[in-house]
Amino acid sequence: MDLPLQEEFNREVQMMMNLHHKSIVQFIGASKVPGKLAILTEFIPGGNLQTLLTAKTLDINLKLKIALDIADALQFLHTNNILHRDI
């Protein structure tokens, strides 16, 4: 495995170890085995956010609460100079 990838992995792990927010999945640990890197986070049942927010059976008020929680988490990340690349 190339060194830049391992360095990026190490930076990501260090960043996640220090993130504690009610709306961000918690870091559990990291694993390095030859040829593989893994970051372990808490399990959140129910699928991903896109599936949840597009569910027709979900009440609009609950969708709004979820969206506000996401905005709060993003504000927290941005305050800590972190840009979430998947949103």
C-alpha cells in the first residue's frame, strides 16, 4: 500500500478520534492489515440518510428535524475546519 494513502488514512483516523457530536456517528476504531485499511464506526440501523429522507411514510416534521440535525452537525464540522466530502 502506498505511503500517501496510509498518511491520509492516519489523518482521517486522528480527526475522527476527536469528533464528538450527537448527530455524527461515533468512531470505534481502525484496522490496518496488509493491503487493507478500515475505519469502524457505530452501527446506525435503518439505512442511509437519503433513503430515510426520501421515505414517503416519514412525517414531514420528522424529516425537518433530521435536516436540522444534519445542518447542526455540518456547522460543527465546519467550525472545526472539517469539510464533509460526501454531502
